[in-house]
Amino acid sequence: MKPALRFISIPLILAACSCASKSQKEAQKLYEEAQANYQSAQYEGAISKITRALELTDGGKPGLTIKFDFYNGSIRYLRGQAYEALGKDQEALEDYTTAITQGNEFLSSRALNSRPEPYAKNKFMRNKLANFYQARGRLYRKVGQEERAEGDLSAAARLGTLPTSTRERVRELLPGQGK
């Protein structure tokens, strides 16, 4: 690279990183506001904030500073819940399906696998992914797709019983131990 180009490209790179982190911070703020909207039954507000946050993060694709909630499926799950609360079942199913897809991709991600926390994968599967499957399963049942509902609810049940600590694992392997 020519010396003159090197000096031009460094500020461009810094400017790009600055813009990205600014939009990601705005997206995180919108997500937090959406959570508050959902908790106070302001579902339309939650949906619009999440939609804008996803636009700012390229649909929740992993970035340098983006929070896990954007690409592990949590943000889509929340929007799906808001859609479901408004009776927009098709939109909710689409978001729940995307949440499950992102959640499964997150399981093999470097972000989760590099965590030193014991049972990090199991905790994610038990605490998040099981909820995604359960929500979609309940909604499938509501719209009369019983076979799909059973598959999702069965997956949720399996994921929900994963041990998330050494003590739970000992109890699973040696009943009566690890109390």
C-alpha cells in the first residue's frame, strides 16, 4: 500500500467503526425500550423499536460490539411475543422461527464457545432456546398445526431438562447424590 493511501484509509476505517458502534448503541437502546414497551403491553411500540433496531444491526448479524441478544434469537423472540399478543400469528411464527434458527447458529458460534463459564451452552439452550421452541409450539397448536406443535414442544422439553451446573449433572448421573 502506498504511504498516502495508508494515511487516508486509517481515518476511513476509524470513521466506519465509530458509525457502526454508534448505530449498535442506538440499537441496544431501542431493544431496551422495546422490552419496557412489551412489559407495559405497548406491543406496537415494541415491534417498531425492534424493527428499527434490526435495521441498524443488519438484521441482527454478529458484529464487533453488538450484544448477544441481537444474534442469539432473543430480539426476534421478543418481537414474536409482541406480534402474538396482537393476534398477528403469521408474523409471530416467522419471528419465532428466525429466533430458533439464530439460536441454533449461536450454539456453534465462537462467542458462546469461547466463554469460560461452565455449562454456558446448556444454560443458553435451557434458558433461551427452549423458550423459543415452546413459544412456537404453543402458537402452532393454536393455529391447528398439531404435528409441528408436538415437535417443537418435545424439543423444548428436552432442552429444558439440560443440566446447567455440576451439581445438576451429578444428580442426573447419580440419583441421590450431589445434594
